[in-house]
Amino acid sequence: MDRLRSATWLLLAAGGAALVACGPAPGDAPMSGYAEAELVFVAPSTAGLLKTLAVQRGDRVSAGQMLYALEADAQALARDAADARRDRAEAQAQNLRKGRRPAELQAIDQQLAQARAAQAVSLAALQRQQQLVAQGYVSALRLDELVAARDRDAARVQELQAQRALATEAARSDEIAAAAAEARASSADLALAAWREGQMQRTAPSAAMVYDVMFRLGEWVPAGAPVVALLPPAALKLRFFVPEPVLPQAVVGREVAVSCDGCAAGLRARIRYVSPQAEFTPPVIYSNDSRSKLVFMAEAEPTAPSDLKPGQPVDVRFAKAP
């Protein structure tokens, strides 16, 4: 009996050793993961009514192709108003850089001629009355009135001469600088109004596939709410979970081999991120064999374009050095 028990234990030990020898070596077991998409959500900066929807789910778009447009009547009116204010400010600035119009200069010249004629009359009257005052025929008070009239007419001539000289010059430099600043501010307001109008129509930032459309024609789109989700060709990444015993092998920049149902052979990816925080189990468990007590999430970027779909399960192994 003792010999039979000894032989049974020997057979069990040999079978266990054989099973261990046939099992995968540490680090060779596949790590569970899935493909994840880094979508580009195209949203308006201003709320509005969805007026045009140029794409549908599954369409292929190129860079610059229109995706959708919101109603922009208010923005167009604001742009027109800003354009008019800009034109007014620029016209005012140009007007300050110029002198008076020829007709205005001619009017000043006529006034100056009248003032000179009045000055000549008052001067002649004063000269005649001075002789009469010397002869005693006119009082000195009358002479004072004629002197005052002469000085008045002379001052009027000087005033009009100064106005004539000023009329040929531009406004003061400070006024011109203020008008130019107002014109620049009006141009900036116009550019801002045009930008706001342009934001109501969004285009594709790059070539991509339309992954989803969140709104339909006639719906109100809040500011910042994505209307279209795009999937660029290089936007797929792999997220997998590394068991704690092989964590030292998960180094950023290391290549991993990827396999999945229906995938082409030889798919590779490069690790670009390893989470510093451990998880007790992967968030999605595809089989009981993939359960692990302690894992670390890692992300890898495919080294070449692939046909992987977002959410597709994959098996990941550390690539062996060539």
C-alpha cells in the first residue's frame, strides 16, 4: 500500500511538472485590450439653429470640406454694421488729413477782400478827420471813434488771413492720431464680426471619416455642443492591461505584437503611455482567463495603418527583439 501511494504521488508530481513546462512562460501570455478611437468633435462656438448638414455618418471627408452650417443672419447683420462703422471711421480720418474744399477757400477769400475794403475805408476816413481835428472843425472824440474803427477793420483782416492759412492745412496731429486709432478699432470690430459669422459654418480640419452626427436639421445647437464627430485615419490607439509581474517590460517606446479576430498578421504597435496607478481588474473582461488581480493600463499607437475598429478586442504580447 505504501508503495502504491508513493507511486501515485510521483505520477501527480510528474504531471504537474509537465503542465508547468507546457504553460506559457512569464511575459508570453497575451494581455487583454481593445481598440479605442480619439475622435475629433467639431462644435460651434456660438449657439444657433442647424440650417445645413452636409455629411452623414460613414461619409469620408477631406480637409476643408464643409460639415454643417448654423443660421447666421444675426452675424451677417452685425458684420454689415461693423463694415459701415469702419468706412465711417476711415472717412473721418481721411477728412482730417485734408484742408478745406475749394469752395470754402473761395468764401474765405471773398470775406478777406471785404475786410480789406472796409479797412481801406476806415483808414481814409481817419486821415481826413485828423486834418479837421487839427483845424478845430471836429472834436477829439470823433477822432477816437475813427481810430477804433481802423483798428477793428485791421484786426478783421488779420483774422481772415489766419483762417485762410489754417484752411489749407490738415487737422492737429493728435486729432488725426485719434481718428486713425478709431479706424483701426473699427477694422478690428469688422474682423471679429466676420470671424463670428464664419464660426457658424464649420469645415473638416483634416481628412477623416464621419463617425457620428449628433444633431439633425432644424434643431437648436448649444454653444460648444459637438455636431459632428470625426475619426481621422491615425486616431486609433490600443488600450491594454499589463499584469503586475511583467510591468517592468512595459516601457514607453517598446513595440508590442497585436492580434485579433480577422486582423492581418504582423500588426505592431508602440507603447506611448503606461498608467502609474494600478487597477484590480480590467474594466472590460472578455473571458475568465484574462482576469488578473493587479494590472496597469497601457496605451500603444499602431506603427502602420490597420483595419481595427473602435471597441474591437485585441490580444497584445511584448514583441521579441529581432
